[in-house]
Amino acid sequence: MSAARSRRSLFVTSFAVLAVLSFAGATAGIAATHTHTSTIFMGVKANTGTVTHSKEGMNNILTLSEDFKVPDTPAPHWQVVDSKGNTYLLQRLVAKGDKYNKTIAVPSYVHDIARVQIWCAFAETLLGEASFERPVR
């Protein structure tokens, strides 16, 4: 009788461990694919495409959509606005040659992101803006 009880206990324990591991794997997959997409950029020069927010570990990542067109201006930059209205000028949008910074990691001192702007640092002009339904963290 004790051998049967021992096998049953081992089976129940194994099943419980398997269930916990399956749940942990499923929730990790859900968290890894959780993204937020903004409205379409609206502005004088940046008026196509959207931006998607995602998390990679503890980092907030912003990625421009495939249909986004880089404005033909001297110094377009990423700029974000938090829920309190603070603006943060980030890196230059255009890299060397025809390449551009399609994806950026938002610095940790930016606590949330309500809007993403394309800002011309040369002319100090807003080129376009996209917003999220709710500020993303």
C-alpha cells in the first residue's frame, strides 16, 4: 500500500510542477509580446506611419512602422513627451547615409511616454506627432 501511495504522490507532485512551469512559460510569452501602437503621425513633414512601444527586459523600446517616411529636413530627431508635459529630446533620426534610427531605447529617466514627436533640432520645429491612447511605461 505504501508503494502505491508513493507513486501517486510522485505523480501528483510531477503534475503540479508541470502545471506551474507551463503557466510561467505562457505568462512570460504574453508579457514579451505586449505592445502598444500609437495614432498615425500628424504634422507638416511627418504625417505617415505609427510608432510601437514594447519592452525588452527593463527597457522601453520605440519602433517606427514600415510606412513611416523620414522627413526631408536637416536634423530630424526623436522626441518624447511624458504625461506631465515634459519633453525629452532623444537621438537623431537620420544616421549615416540613407540609414535611420528606426528603433530606439528610451532612457530610464523618462518615466512614461504619452506622445512621440519628430522634432527638427536645426529649425526647432515640430515636424509631426503621434500619441498613445494612454501613457505607456
